Amino acid sequence: MSLNKRKLLGMAVLGILLSINSAAFAGDTKEGGNKRLLDILLENGYITKVQHAELKKVYAKEKQETDKIAKAAAWTNKVKLKGDIRLRYQDQNEDNKTDRDRGRVRYRVGIIATPRKNLEVGAGLASGGGDLRSTNQTFDATFSSKGINLDYAYAQYKFNHNFKAIAGKFKRKKYLYQATDLMWDGDINPEGASVHFSHKNSLGKVFANTGLWVLEENSGSNRDPYMFYAQLGQKFGVGKVFGKAAVTYYTFEDITALGAIPTVGSNTNFRFGGIYSFSGEVGVKNVFGSGVKVSAIGDWVKNDDTITSQDTGHSIGTKISRGPVSFKFIYADLEANAVPDILPDSDRFNGLTGIESNEFILNYKLWKNVTLGLDYYNSWNTVANTDQNLVQADVVVKF
């Protein structure tokens, strides 16, 4: 082969080599294949010693860059960003009070990371103020800036497929099951520690939850208010039939000590040392092949510690969905001392106890991450004998 042809062939080979994606070379075991290929080209006179040395430098530099990219990609796989924004129009009218029309906004954003296998840490911010049951901000105060607060911050470890634990300030859905918001407002994120256990059985899956949650910290006393709970439940499914049920025991300790938990004024007795509840749902998927999913839901709660007769509460309702449309109805009856009055759904007559209520919820999923919602409460205060009607129209965008 003539010298000119050899040079042309060498240049062609070099062009091919340089055009190959550097990631392919980076993936070669210990770079041995790349180095051997360059050696062969040198031995056969296709490249000079100078070119050989220069190419080795090029490959070394490209490998450094691809290693950096690979590390960055590995990091992003361990971290995810999530959040939502909700725009709301709210109309509220109540006996003996001025009607209220409000524009409201809720914004939440969080970062969830898995720094190592089975370990998850998360932190989130949300709009709102000091209200444990609301992350809403009202459009008012002449375009003023709105507050942002710590919504959750936790560490969770999965010991195996059956057992996991969490500590910090966290969302409680996976660690405490309820069918409705009779006792627990959906915005409450407890602080403390919880454990979850589940195991498959012949019916479906049995689960158990327990936790110790801090209510207050008293600098001048060793009697810090706290609560403890234990829950045992069963999730089941047979064909199109599905369901879930759980019994729960709660005890609230030292809540009348110095710095006791706040109250909204509807409890008349503060003994909550033994509360029992039952929560459940049973339903059918794809009813008669129509694509409709329907279920019955309900909660029952009893305060066995209070010295008053106003010690029980219950809710019953239904959920119906098909495609992008879903509907929920809940009837709730919560007596004055059934539960601490800082816990129930804050939209059901301002979160008071001693109320009855009908709630109708209609949602339509406009797009994958965009939902339109309409929520209507018709509630009455059984103690003060007053009525309240609340309408909420929402647009929710998740990301």
C-alpha cells in the first residue's frame, strides 16, 4: 500500500474513532479495548507516535467528562421534585354572620431523596401560616407577600418489604388509615415517629401501625403533651370486590398540662385518654362492565375517657368514579367531646365538634396533572343551633 493511501486510510480510521460516542469508550472495561485499538493502529503505521499520544489524551479527557455526566445522572435518579398549586374560590354563609367570598391559593413543593438503598429523606414547603389544618393563603392585605412554612421534614427507613419506620414531621397517610376526615383533617402532618408493618395473607394484606406523636414541648415542665396510637387492619380483594378496614386506639396524654394543646372552643371536657375508632371501605370495580368504580366508606369514633355523654362520632358515605370523573358524599355527625377539636376537617363548620354535616365533592381530571373540583358543605352546629353553607371551586395543578 502506498504511503498516501495509508495516510488516507489512517485519517479515515481516525475520523471514525473520533465520531464514535465517547460513552461507548467509557463503558469499555478498564479502557483496555480503546488502548489496544490505538496500539494496533500505531503498530501498523496508520497513526504516528505523536497522534497515538494525542488520541490517548483525548480519550482520557472524554472519559473524565462522561464520568461527570454519569455521576450527575446517578444523583438526579436519587432525587425528585414534586408539588402542586391550588387556586380556589370560596363562598361561605352562616347564620347570624356576614357572608364571605374569598379567593385563596395553596402552594406546596418538596424534595424527596434516596441517599442509599431503603433510606428516604424528604422536606417540603407550603403556603399558609400557623394553622395546623390549613395551608391556604387568602387574597387580601393589598398584594402583600404570603408566608411559606415547613410542611414536612422526615427520614424513613424500610427494613424489608413488610416493615418500615419514619421520624420527623411527615404525611401520615401510609402510617394511619382512615376512610374519611371525620377525626383527622387532611392537612395535618404529625411530628414524632411511627412504624408500619404489613404482610400478605389469604384475604389480601394485614397491616399494623403505631406511633408516638408530640403535641407540645413545655420548657418549664416535664409534662409534655403527646399522643400514642395503635392500629390493626386488613386490606382485601376478591375479583372485582375490594375493601379495607381498621380498628385504632388513641390516647392523648398531659394535654391539660402547662402549655396544653390549643382548642377552638367546642370541647367542653378535655379527657381524651382512651379513644377507639373503626374505619372501613368496601366497593366494586367495573360494575356490570361499565367502568364504574363504587364503594361505601365510613368511620366511627368513641371517647371512652370523657365524663360527658357527648362522646361519639360517625361518618358514612360513598365514592363513585368513572374515567376522569369522581364523586364523593360524606355525612358526618361528631359530638362535642368525641375527639380534640383541633383535629377534624377544618372546612366542616370551621373544624368544630358538636356538628352534623353533608358534604358533596365532584372532581374532573381535565388533563393528567390538572383537576377541576367542586366541594359543597351543608353543616349545622347542634349546640348553637346554627347553619353554615360552604362552596369551594378549585383548580389543582400537580408537578
